[in-house]
Amino acid sequence: MIAVLGLVIGVVVGLFAQPEVPDAVVPYLPIAVVAALDAVFGGVRAMLDGIFDDKVFIVSFLSNVVVAALIVFLGDQLGVGSQLSTGVVVVLGIRIFSNAAAIRRHVFRA
């Protein structure tokens, strides 16, 4: 319940404050969001499987975001940022859909 309350408060504050993302961070934000979603879906799957560990989740969440942003940053430095961004999104997308399928099977027994 605390997480849901935190989410609601965060959304309300974001709507009223309307923060602006600095231009230097804009290329990395979508990749960071996809990496964070991967960690969240993995956490939900682990919770349903009964093996959730909050420390593992926090480390996974932070490391996913940092590694994905570093890969995109490296791609930008090499001049192939869009190709590496696409690669990161594809890999994380596959993981997200795999976790979503496992969650679906667990919840609906199908």
C-alpha cells in the first residue's frame, strides 16, 4: 500500500510541478525508463514466484538503469547511439515480455 501511495503522490507532484528534463539527459531517459520497467516486471515475477528479495530488486533496478544509460552514452561517443539504443530496447523488451508472460501464466494459470 505504501508503494501505491508513493506512486500516486509522485504522479500528482509531477503533474503540478511539471519538471523539465535537461537536454543533456533527454537521449538517455527513454532507455532508463525501459530498463527500470524491466526491473519492475522482474520484481513482480519474483514476488509471484515467492523468491523476491528487496536488496536484489534495488540493485537490479539501479544497475539496469546505469548500465543501459552507459551503453547509450558509449554509443553516442562512438557515433552509433541510435543503433545501440535500439539494441538495448530490443533486449530489455524481450526480457519485459518474457516476465510479463510468466506473470500472466502465474496469475491466470494459463
